Amino acid sequence: MKTSIWWWFSTVVSAVLIFVLIQLWSQMNRYEIDPTQLVDSAAVDSYLMQNWESIDHAGAADDGPLIKIPTGIFIQSLKFFNSTEVNLSGYIWQRYSDGVHDALKPAPGVAGFILPEQVQSGDGVEPREVYRIRQGDEEVIGWYFEATLRQPFDYFFYPFDHKTVWVRMWPQQFARNVVLVPDFSAYRATGLSDVFGIENEIVLGAWERENTFFDFKPTCYDTNFGINNYVGQTGFPELYYNFVIKRKASNAFIVYLLPLFLVAALLFSAILTITAKPKLLEMHGFNTTGVLGTCSVLFFVVLLAHIQLREEFAASSIVYMEYFYFLMYAMLVVVAANTYLFSIGAAVPLKIVHYRDNLIPKLLFWPALLLSMIIITAYVLWVVGPTQERSLHECADSAGPASAYQQGAPESRSMAGTGVVTKLLQQYGRRDDVTGSI
């Protein structure tokens, strides 16, 4: 068969593999709606009835019927400080009905909620009351807040990762049968695909809004915090406001993946110069030292880019894009070995090296590279990803009841000790800022 036909075949195969790879990336970048979303008051009442009110809480204090405090939130700004801390600012409000919440209504200047995952930050401020408005038989109190929250984000699928940033809210009345519920009446729409409670023009940098929702996650503490018959030790519903953001993958492609493709193109150009024909030798100036030198230079280019990527996720395990760097290291070694074996005439029985002036390695370069990328992507998408999700659900199921609503529960326990101590001190009159000293 003519050499030109083989080159056409290699080109067609490479084009098909590129198409398959793009389809896998599109699937990896798809967001699936969280099934635990609370979309209206009926969903809230159903959850509370099934997972709290209808359950016999043996040993818990009889604090009367469950009291619900409608609570809403609006996020105005968001900034990632690093891979585990995010800074938020916005407004939180609560509705207090006459005759229902009289004993629970906070005094002026006192917040009716606590953000247990807040960590001390230099520019952080305590929640500040900004309005207290009487509307019929209820009073609406709103606070401005600024908080740095520490949360364990997963960057494994970078650059096709979605981040769910949550705001975990506790009622000020720590030891009572009081639960915060979403104030759905304050939002225009709260359906499964609606985005609400966040500024439309918010500046997210390398991120874009994907979804927002409320949900409950049950508590599971191994202590009663010194409170006899503490009602919230196990299975008590905590309110979470979640907003999902999606990374703009184009930025990561330009910074980290485009250099790899350029390195691959230069490496392919180097392997094309490999020849034993005198006329082509004179034309291309091929020599083993030159190709090996090119491989060495390209190795340091890949290494520096890899170091830059690893520094960005120093606290994380290997991310998806790093596998492509490992693949490029392997390609550099293979090209260097192929060049050396061909130039010294070694391993003559290996036709893959010497057939038609090293034609087979040249034809297989792009198909082999792209096929390897597809295998890596498929492995991450269908093997590693589901394994991580199963592990997360197993951890969540072991944390307490209502496992259907516990997705992400293990991650939500970061800095819980700090939040619990802060809550206890605030509940019993000590409002010192103790977060930074724990």
C-alpha cells in the first residue's frame, strides 16, 4: 500500500479520535441536578415530617413542637482565597411571626443565625443588622454579613469541575427545637433549574453560575455539648443554601493544555526528521543528538508547566489534567528510545522501528496520543468518578438518618468544632470572637 494512503488513514483515525475526545469532555462538563433540592414549602414540610417530626427522639428533651423560622439569603460577592477557603458577602433575613416567635426574636444588634463554618479573617465583619421592618403580624429582620468559609472542594475533574459552595446556617437558639427553613416567598422562582439568591452581575472570574438550591442535612455529633438531652445531637435538620458554579474550561485549556499540544506538535516534527536516506538526511539535517536534545528541552517545558499546575492544587490529589502531563512524559521517552534504536540500527527484528524508514512510529504518533487521552478520560469519567461518589455516599450513610438527603455531608463537617464552641458561647451570653484562637 502506498505511503500516502497510510497517511490519509492515520489522519482520518486521528480526526475520529478527536471527535470522541470532545464528546467525552462534553459529557464530563455536564452538571446533574442535585436530587436533594427543596423547591417549595411543601417539600420542606414533607422532609421535616418524614425525617424529624414523625420520629421518636428517645432521650431528647421535650421542648414542644418544632418551631420553624423562615430564613432567606442573598449573595452579593464571592471570592476564592485558595483551594479550601471562599469569601462571601451578602444579606440574610428572617421572618418572626407574632405569637409564634415572640421568645425567639433577637434583640437589636444580635444576629438570629450563626454560620458555623466561618473562620477568622482579617477583613471579616460580624453580621450587622441593616433593617427591621413590621409587615402585618410579622417582623422581618435583615443582616449584612461577610464571612470566609472553609470547605473541602474536590478538584479532581479539573478543568471540568463544578463547585458547590454552601452556606450552612444554624439558629441562634442552640438547645431548642428550632429549625431554619427557606423563605421561598422572598424569591421569584425556586425550581430545580432556577438560579436565585445570588447577584445577577456577580463577578466570578474563572467561574460561572450553574444552579442554586436549599436543602437539609441531618446532624450526627458524638457529643451533647454538655447539654442534657440535647435535641440536635443526631438527625436534626440543618439548613444549607447551595450555589453551584462551573469552571470556564477555556481558560484552563489555554494555560495548561494548549502548551501540551504545542509540545506534542514539536515532538511530532522531530520524529518526522528521522530517516536513513542520504538525500533526506542532507535535507533535514537529522542526527540523534539533535532529536534527543529536542526531547530534553521539551521535557523541561512540560515539567515547568506541570509544576505550575501542581502549585495551584498543592493541597489536592492528582487532578484529571495531570494525567496528560504523565502521558507527555511517556511520549518523550518513547520518541527518544525510538530515535536511538533507529539511529544505531539496534533491534533489527523490530519492524515497528525500521519499517519503511521509521514509518510506523510516525503514523501512530497522533492516533496513539489521542487514544491514550481517550482512555484516560474514560477511566476518569466512568471508573474513578463513580468510585468517588460511592465513597462519599457511604460516608454520608454512616453519619446518621435520612441518607437520601446526605450527599456531601462528610465535607460539611469542616471547622465544625469551631462553630459549635462559638454557638455555645453566643447562646449563653459570651459573644467573644473565639474562632481565631481554636
